[in-house]
Amino acid sequence: MLFMSDIYSLLNFLSFARWLFIGLAVFGLIYLRYKRPDMPRPFKVPLFIPAFFALTCLFIVALSLYSDPFNTGIGFIITLTGIPAYYLFVVWDKKPKCFKRLMNSMTTTAQIILEVVPPEQHDD
């Protein structure tokens, strides 16, 4: 998504994916309300509020598909590329040692370049 030069196409890609996943999260909330009713919840809302919001998200996604199907389709395809990445990097447990070494090396290099690792704490 970051390689697009047209900001409007990027906004179409992003808004479609954003509302799709927000709607899926709200549908998950409704699903858990019925499948796991005894689960502790930090706050409770009447069921019509998440249902209305989920339908609104569905409407926004459908409107995106209707108004600009080409760019929305490309955004959907780009979003689907996360599935093989998930299986490759998260689900696959028996990775070869050379693959693990390569990933550890890339992670360490990125942490050094981006300075994302906090400094070590010394107990004196």
C-alpha cells in the first residue's frame, strides 16, 4: 500500500481494509456474546449498538466495492497477502535452522538500525 503514488487510491485501499476489519471485530464481539456469555467483559452495551455499528461497517465496505471496485479489489488482494505471511512466520513451527538464523539476523539488524531495543539495565 505504501508504494502508491496516488493518495486517493491509497485512501481507498486503506479505508476498505480498515472498515472491513473493524466490522469483523464487532461481529466477533456479537459472536462471543452468544457463544461465551459468561466471559468477563470490562463494559457492557446493549446489543443493538454493536449490531448497528457492524451493519454500518458492512454498508461502508459495500459502498467502497460499488463505487470503486477496481481499487477496492486491489486493496482486498493486498490484504489477502497477509494470509501466507501469517502461515509462514507464525503458524509454521518446524522451520529449517537456516531460515530461523536468517530471520533472527534480519530481526537483529532491523532492531539496531531502527533503534527499537531498549538499553540494557545494569543492576549496580
